[in-house]
Amino acid sequence: NAGVTQTPKFRVLKTGQSMTLLCAQDMNHEYMYWYRQDPGMGLRLIHYSVGEGTTAKGEVPDGYNVSRLKKQNFLLGLESAAPSQTSVYFCASSPMGAGTSGEKLFFGSGTQLSVL
Amino acid sequence: DAKTTQPNSMESNEEEPVHLPCNHSTISGTDYIHWYRQLPSQGPEYVIHGLTSNVNNRMASLAIAEDRKSSTLILHRATLRDAAVYYCILRSSGAGSYQLTFGKGTKLSVIP
């Protein structure tokens, strides 16, 4: 059981380039999330999804887009990368939604992204 | 999510119990209290969560104050592997509930 898998683990981009981060979970979870973590900071929510075909904005959505075409996958896209997007990106999934007894977030190991 | 307050850092001796506090004075009646931890260079890991009653699992115990305005994560016997940043967060349902922000947490150092 792999849990939550993120690819790639590391990436270096030039300003203006685009890329897609892939998050895959094999636990049949409905809820999926993308976070970014900057040095010395906690995690901030970028976008989330409450089910296949749905997405919603989090705290810091600008400059990012997401898609959830399949239940097990949640893609995070950067259309025109900027140095301010240099960060570690974490994906998470949960079987139940926020504020329920069954909510438990499972995180991937992260993607280190550098934008030059 | 309601705001939580944690100390920036704590130290513990190996094999000693550790009590990590969290204040959440604006908690609502339906907010769940969650704890996660993040080891160096890894993603966060679920530790425990509860609503009103104290909770125990294989990793830790969660003690919730009677008025629910504070809680304490208890590691019964700290090991070197427990050195991590511990995050206390509140989770609620309803409109806007999926906004989830982890604060800076408490950095726990374990001394051999």
C-alpha cells in the first residue's frame, strides 16, 4: 500500500516555465489537498478537492491551477513559474471531510521546487 | 479554522514523558482537535485527534481540558525519532471549513 505518492521529488524551473505536479493516492479517499511550505513556516493550503471532478481555492491559490479528473489523482499546475513559487509542495488526502470524526490527513513526501 | 497557540520549541530527555500544550480559547463546540507532526525533510504525519474526551492511540495520548480551551499532546516515552515539529489544529465542518492552515507548531528536541 503506497499511500500518497508525489512526483517529481525535485524540480528546477526557469522563470516563466510551466510544469505539473502529480499526486496519486491508492486509498480511495474523497478529499485531496495541495499545500506549500516555505522555510520556517507552517503549511498553507493552495487548492483542495472534495471529490472527483471538483476543485476549490484555498488560502494561497494565485499562480496555480488544479484538476481532479480521476478520484485517485490530483494535479497541481504552474502555468508561468515565478521565483516566489520556490517552495516545498505537499499533497494530502483524507477519507472524510473537515470537522468529522473520521478525518485524518495522509501526506506525501513532498516536491522541492526551485524557480530561478 | 479557529486559531491555536503553541510554544515555539520544547526540549525533552530521551525516555521521559513529554507534554506538548496547545491553547485554543476560541474553539467552537463542533471543532475537532487534531495533532500532526513533521519529521525533518518529511511530510506531516497524523498523530491523534479528539472532540471532547481524552484519546489514546499507539503513538500518543490527547488530554482535552474540560472547557476545551486547551489540550495537551502526551508522548509517554520520548525517543530520538520523536524529534519533530508538532502542529495542533482545529477542524470544523460547515462553510469555509476546508480552509486549513498549519501554524508554525512546536519544535520538539529530544536529548539523548
